[in-house]
Amino acid sequence: MPAAVSPEVCAFTVPEFCEAHRISKALLYSLWNEGKGPKSLVLNARRLITHEAAEEWRRSLETKSFEPCKDVAPNRKRSA
């Protein structure tokens, strides 16, 4: 008989997800409102993010190309 797995092992709560990804709850909810947050599920009025959904979300961020800001001048050394 397989061992029981606690829900904490399978999915993050919102506070756990935010702590693990070093973001605020406000940012996470803002991302969800913009359609850019991780997929989630609601069980008994509790929102959870599976580890697979968190990984998929991180990978979607990694694949975005980086384009440096053209408005910002490169760092220059200050003269003493």
C-alpha cells in the first residue's frame, strides 16, 4: 500500500509559493489579474499551486527574451 502524501508536499499554499519564489502576495495576485500568474486550483476556499504549475510558470518566464533598456545609460565610473 503506498504511503500517504500530505498536501503540503504536492502543492504550495499562496504564502508558501510567495516565500519560495521571493515575491509578495500582492505581486502574485496582480500577476493572476493580468493572466500572467501560475495556474492554481481552489479546494475548500483554499487556493493551491501545484509544484508542476509552479515549474511551468517559471519556465514560461525563463523563455522570454531579454532586451536591455535603451533609455538607461551604461554605468560610468565616477571620478574621485
